Amino acid sequence: MRKNYLGGWTPCSVILTLIILFSHLEVVAQNLNITGTVRDVQGAPLPGVSVVMKDAATGTITDVDGKFSIQAPEGSTLTFSFIGYQTATAKIANSDVLNIQLLTDETDLSEVVVVGYGTQTKRELTGAVTSIKAAEMKDIPATNISQRLQGKLAGVQINQNTGQPGAELSIRIRGAASINAGNNPLIVVDGFPTTSGLNVINPDAIESITVLKDAAAASLYGSRAANGVILVTTKQAKNGQRNVQFSSFVGVQSVSDRGKPDLMNAREFAQFKKEYYEDAALYEGYTGGVPEQYRNPEQYGPNDGTNWFDVLLRTAAIQDYNLSFSTDAKTVQSVVHLGYNKQDGVMLNNSASRFTVRANNVFSISEKLRFGLNLGATHYTTNITPNLGEGRNVIQIAYLSDPTLKYKNDDGTYPIGFAPPGMFSTPNYYQVLKQTVNPAKYMILMGNAYVDYQILKGLTFKSSMNINTSNDINRLFQPSTILGGPTPAASASGSYNTANYMSWLSENTLTYNKSFGNHNLEALAGYTTQKVTNENSNINGSQFPDNSIEWLNVAANRIGNVGASDYSLISYLGRLNYNFKGNYLVSVAFRSDGSSKFGSNNRYGTFPSASLGWVVSDEQFMKRFKSIDFLKLRASYGKVGNNNIGNYTYLAGVNPANYVFNNALASGRALAGIGNSNLTWETTTGYDFGLDLSLLNNRINFTYDYYKKKTDGLLYAIDIPVQSGYSAVTSNIGRFDFWGHEFAIDTRNIEGKFNWSTSFNISFNRNLVRKLGTNDAPIGGYQEYWDDNRTAVGNPIGLFYGYINTGVYMTQEEFENQPHGATSMVGTARFADISGPDGVPDGKIDINDRTFIGNPNPDFVYGMTNTLSYKKLDFSMVIAGTVGNDIADDAFQSTENIDGVFNVRKGVANRWRSEENPGDGIYPRTRAGTTADFRNFSTRQVFSGSYLAVKNITLGYLIPIGSKTTVKSVRAYFSTQNPFMFTKYPGMNPEVGLAGLNGLNLGRDFTAFPIARVYTLGLNVNF
């Protein structure tokens, strides 16, 4: 065969190629370069408007000046769409300039909201649902989306209990609480319920957040929805979108002086210790004299000594970078997002970093068939000193240290530890933070693949497979130099721990949509199955040869252990939504869950719901009320569950045990308790009544909800006859009731060249304990200190329980004429005589005089956001707070310990020393054997926790960019997080919580990792 000179191309193929090429050039030649500007009704340019050619994949978005440029043939139609505005269309004539004005979508009722297993418009919602777009929080320099949500959502309380890098925030929806089954809401990411938490998700990859608050809205999540549901939707490519976005912020973090421990400096403490020993000699027969370092307090200047709290602190950096690519072709929509965040902690040698990648893809095979593939990966690393805070741990013991000591010697070396006179021996906690090695690595994967097929018109089948895995590794090494006191420990210590988690979920659903005249119907039916497995291992090592090698392979002693658990869940679900003319709305739903967590007699649970809505404003009789643009009434009922009880609670556990066989010790097994095959879910039954109202051309939008719910069948250890060999068995006996009011109002105060809008929400939550176990025995409040909360029938959950401190017995006569305790004397702490063994005051101060002394549950929780803009400038401020709650500062048990073993508060200088020198009546004498009562939990340690916090202030500027540049928009901003705190609480953080927002242990401050102020500069660039 003769070879042609076109590299294998035949003449026919060349001619065909030329024909196609000239045809294409002809089409190109017919295209027009359409330019123009999109403005609102006031004439202000609108950036970010989607401009798409109808029936084609061509599209663009407007730049910061509202300008656009697009290639389109004459006669084609362009569609202009933007959230909050009515969609507009324009047909291309013979002009190449097109200016468009978009009208405000006044009610915004057509906005689509993500709900369980689908979407609905705001107009159609009949449950208590609140949502927010991530774009509204984009400038808050927070690594966790929860921080960006603070103060934004009615009925949702979010507290930052600790400033530790990488730590989760505490979230409670409508005051949810349980005894043993947790209080955290269910997190659902792109339809997949996950336990990985919100801190592994890059906030910049999130499109929107929806919170399902009532049982009707959350019932499709059945046995996991009692504490509410948070739906996280990540970004997807939009129609016609083809762009690249880059954002970044860098900043510094520092700790405010407000609320730092108000302890004595070196001179004050030396004076206190000197007087302590002098009083011991005067009243107790002490003959040892005053230790040398305290004999002359004046040797210490006003600025001498060590502030041990400040020694552990530093100014820390924070940085964040995000890059995303979005494209919408005719058959493929794709978003790829890369993110990196690094946060150094304000405590020395503590940090966290996160690298994320996410790719969301939709492949349109035909008009009826679509495939989706969403993949997300997070590599998370931390270095956090163990046992740092939240208890009498590193931070607290450090700042209780003797301030006359130096953490650093004059020659630049560091002491190993200290043993000051009359005080506990401690290591040098500066070195503890600097030398502890505790890297942790977490690799989290989330994947979702689905097929969506339209079987018939209106009937769609969707099948998805989801997977969530986590692989965690934690290595710890502590050299001997930080494990001892004044001298090193015998050996270093180390450990190596791993944990593996995997959850897979298969879901299959049918959705049917049909309209019959004025009747509109949407039906959903589905079947799901899920399997969760956990494996873990740990190795502890000791007897290291020295401190030079940090790995366990050199440890002479190594002890290890492993563990594993799993559970399965199968579910059937269904929902029917119906409306007539869009005015009368009905929704019914159910879910039936079967779980391996529960006993064979109660393995399945059914969770139904029903809700109604009436758009009153569409009725003829409402037409005369011109100021009312929209009014909808809602009512709902539903039942949901809580399955967070552990995987094998219903079974009788078995523990290793030794016994004697043939006069020799043999290993065996013994029952650890009694099983309960009737164990089942905690159930929450709830009602909700609400209204949605828009006024004055929709410039005022108002939402109100009243809810009432009861959580029944609480898991509780009930007493059983000791003849069984055991004292208790876990059963479903207990009930809490909750009710409350929620208000949210959004206003557009000023519109035009200058814009000002406000969002405000306030929630009033109440609760009451109805039943506890078989005998209604209270939970907690039995110990004299560090057991602050008591949950008792007839009272709100978790009240503070202790003594009422009334001061000091100032004179002998006062002591003799007032009730006192067994160790009391003149000059000791005084308490109120509340009760006795028979329930009436008996003239004695003892354990019977403990009573309820505070309420950690706030009267109301609120938040407000103000947003202002003028031309290219924008400003926003977010505030949040609570009113009426109390906080117990557990550090007082140590900082007001007057036994001379710790540094103490400055006020201790005014303690009682004699009737001639009685002090201020607050602090008692230091006489041995009389001081313990003052440390017991009392009103002395309970404070008002009401606060108003300015969470964020942001000032931004749109930098002018030429219309012909590749860059579409550039915005620079300055932002500060946590700049101001207004509160009477003397501690550092009124949001603090030793147990987070756990209802049974609410409101306890026990020296958490401090919260930082953050100052950042940021940049957002669109290409």
C-alpha cells in the first residue's frame, strides 16, 4: 500500500477535517462578545452574579464592579441569577452591550434548604429548621466551622470551652441532655452521618449549614436524632461556573490579662508565708522558725519573682490557605478544594495543623442518569501536652507554684524542679511544656459515590455508598528530667497508641414528585444499612536507658493492650410531603431502626413524625393587611431516639479473674455485671409551634418557635438486691422535660449606597427532672468539693449543690452564739445552718447543710450580627452571650487553700489573724485543722456567668481591578476574633465547661486552656 505524505491521514479525512474546521470558524464568527453591567434597583453593582447562556454550558460571573463579558451568538438567551434576587433573562439582539437590573427576591422563600434526605424551599418547611450559608461567615479567622456559627442560630448554644488548638466546641440544641448517652448533635456531611467531628472539615469547603431542631424535622435520622441534627453541605459547582478562588489569612494570637489568676507576687507571697509561720508559732506551738527565703519579703522587688501562668504563655501565629477550582461543563460539574491551616497554641510547644483536600464531582450521562463521586481527605496533626488543663493539672499546679522561685537560672540553665518549704515538690513546668514530645496524627477519609436515575417522569431512584475511615497514631515521650521534683525521675516514660475507625453506609431511596392541578406531592421511601468498627492498641514503656532516644524500642519494660468493637444498623424510612396551592402544607415521616447495640427484646425502634403548615398571608382575608408580606403558621409532633450507650451495654460483661484450682492459682473469667435484654433507646417526644413573618416589603423577617419535649427511658443504673452478687443493672428508667421559646429577627435597616442589616436571635430554654431510677436518688453532689452539680427530681438539671458561705466568725462571742461545725473556732469560715438530720436547722454545720446554691442553666442565650457596607467598604460585628447562668470556679479550692502549700489569691493577705486584726471578713485564719471547711464547695466559688462577648469584628475592602484582567475580584480585610468580653465573672472564659455542655456537669471552670484574642489580615481572590 502506498504511503501518503500526511502521516497516515487519507485525503478524505483531510477534506472532512477542513469542512469541520471552516464550519467551526463560521460559528465562531457569528458569536458576539457581549459585555455589560448587572446592578440592583438602587443602581449598585452586583459582584458574583451567575451569567449563563441558556441551553449551553457557557457561563461566567460578574466582577466586583458588576461587569461581565461572554461570547454568545445573536438570538441566544442569557440567564442572570444571584441569591436573594429574582432571576432575569435577556435575549441577544444586534447589540454587544447589555446592562441588567436585578430585583430583590423580597421573601427569598424560593431559596432551597437542605433537609434530611432531600431539599425543600423555605416556603414549604413545616418543621423547626434553621440554615445559614458559609459565605455569611467567610471572614471569621476560625479553624472550626463551629466557631463561625457562634451567635448565629436561634436555639443552638455553642461554647468554646477551651482554646486548645484543634479542640472541638460544645454544641447543644434546645438544651438537649442525657444521663449516660451524650448530648452532642448528630453531624451529617453530604448525607453521611459521621462521628469524625466538625474540626476535620475545612470551613472554606462548606457551602451551607442546616440545623434540624425539632423531632419532626429530624425524625428521618431516627435513633440518632434526639440531640438534634446538623447537616453540612460542601461546595458543588454551580451552573455556568468556571473559576478559581484563593483565600488566605495570617495572624497572631495572645491571651488577654482579663481573668488571669489574681495570685500573689513574690513579695506578697513571702509576706504571707512569713505570717503563716509566725501564726503557727503563736497559736500551734510551732518552733521551726520562718524559712530563710521568706524571712525578709522586702528582698523581692515589685517586679521580682515568677508569674508562673505567664511563663507558660506565648504570642502564637495562625495561618490559613485555601485554593479551589470549579468548572461546569455540559456533562461534568466539578469542584476541587485544597486547604492548609496551622495554629500554634498560646501555651508553649502546643500546636495543630490540618491539610484537607476535597473533590466533588457530578457526571451527567444523560438527562435521566447521573453519577456522583465526592471524596474528602484530612490529614490532621497535633502536639498537645497531656494533662495540661481541665483539672488540677499542669496549668493549675504551675501557677500555684512559689513565685519567689525562678524558672530559669541566672546562668541560662533551667532547674529540674523545686521543693520549697512547706509546699509540694514539683518539676519545672516551663520545661514540662518544652520537653514533652506528644505528636498525634489523624488521617480521615470521607467518600461518597452515588447513582441517580429517573425511572419515570417524577420518579427517581438513588443508590449511594458512603465510607468514613480514621487512622490515628499518638506517640508520647516524657524525659526523666520533667517527671521528678527537684531531682529527675528514675527513668523516662513513653507510650504509643493507635486507633482505627471505619464506617460504611449503603442507602437506597425512591423519590416521587407529582403535581395534580393545585395538589403537589413528594414521596420518599428508603432502605439503609450501616456497619461501624473500631480497633485500638496501646503500648506503655518505662526503664529507658537515658533521655536521648524517644522511641519505645529502647525501653526495658513494655506493656501493651488491644481492643475492638463494632455495631450495625439497618433502617427503613419514608416521608410524604403534600401541599394544596402551596398554602396548606402537610408532612409525615417515619424511620424504623434496628441496632445491634440493644437487647434482643427491643432491637427495633420506630420514630414517626407529622407536621402542618398554613400560609396565612395567601388567604383573601389577609389582603387588607398591606404591611404583612408573608405569614406562615407551623405545628409539628415527632419522636426521635438516642443510641449513644456503648456497643455492648445490654450484655453481661466478662472480666479476667483468678481462682484457686488444685491448691494452685489459675486464670479464668468472671461476670462483670448483669445483662438486660430489654435495654432500648432513649426516646424524645417533642412538639413545636411556630410562625414565620415578613413585614414592610420584607425588610423585617421574624421567626418564632415554642417547643416542648420529654426525654424518656433514660439509661440509668438501678439498684438490685445484693443477693444477686451485684448492686445495679443498667435500665431505661429516667425522664427529663424540656421546653422553651426561640426568636429570630432579620432586618434590612438601610438600603442604597449605604447598606445596614441586622440579624438577632434569642432563646429561652428550660428543663425539669421528672424521674431518676427506681428511688429518684439524686445524681452527683455527694463529695465536699469537685462534685459541684446535683441533678434531682423536681429541679432543673445539674444545679450547683454546696454550702452557703456567710463569712468568718469575727469574735469569740459571735462564734459562741451562732451555729458552727466540729472543727470551727473564732476566725474560721462560717456557713448557714440550712437543715439537720430531720430536715430542720439543728444549730450545727455539717453535710446536712448543703443545699442548691446556683444554676448553670442560662435564662436566655442570644446572638446578634450587624453588617454594613458603603461602596467598596464593608464592616461586620458578631456578638453572643448568655444571661442568668452561674459558673463554679473549681480552681478556688486550690487558690484559696490557706494551708501554705500553694500560692494564693491576693485577697488572702486580708485574712483573719486575731480579734484585733480580723481582716475583711472573707478569708479565715490559717490555723491547722480548721481550714478544710473553707475549701469545701460553697457560694464562695459560685459566680454570675452572664456575659456579652464580641466574637468577631471584620473590616473589608474591594480592591479595584481592571475589567480586562484575569483576576475578577480582590478583597482584603482585617479581622479580630474575641476582642472584647463583658462579664462580672472573675475567671478567664465564661463559656468554659469542664464537661463541655454536658447537662449533668454544666458550668464548671477547672483551669482550661486559655482562649486567645486573634488578629488577622486576609485576602480573597477570584479568577
